[in-house]
Amino acid sequence: MRLAFTYNPVPDVEQALSFYRDTLGWTEAWRQGDTTIAFTIPGTDVQFMVGPRVAGEQPGPAFLVDSVKAFRAEHGERLTFTAEPRAIPGGHWASFLDPGGHPVYLLDQMVEPAPVRVPA
């Protein structure tokens, strides 16, 4: 389990892009289409990600795990998960609540094996 980024759901991704890039001077690290953008923050390896608000999601840390589904299966009885893991590009996403009611996000980046091509 490794802290990958902090997640900040926003109502307007373009407005957030302008603020974090142009006002704060952070560098865009990567983006997923026009809806999700991550920034590098000077002095740290942890990134800051903005994306559209999804019902019930609040800002919080996002940890990279080997498998979201396996993590939930192992810890599901001791943690309060907010929903079943959902598919995201390249993996899965889920969240649980800490004792203070704050969200803690999990993601995995599962590399799918390349399809086997049979010669004709």
C-alpha cells in the first residue's frame, strides 16, 4: 500500500486546471481524457489529482494497492467500504471510511495481458 496521490473531486475540471497549473504553478503529470488531471507538487513524489464529482466522494488520500478486490476481501469485515469496487481505466477504484468518517481511496492498475494472436 503506497500513497499515490491526493484526490480532490471538483465541479469544474477546467477551472481546477487553471487554478493549480496557472495560479499555483504545478506541472501537469498526466490526464485521463478531459475529466481527470494529476499534477506534480514541488518537493514531493505524491501527486494531486482533480476529477469530476461522483456522488458522495470527498477529498482524500488515494493509495495504490496490488488488487482493490483482494484488499476489500481481506479487510472488508473490519473496514466500512462505501461501495463495491468500480472499474476505472486500467484498474479498479474503491473507498472506505476512516474512524472520523473521512474517505480513504484505493486503486489498482492491473495490466491486462496482451491478446494471443494465432497465425493464420
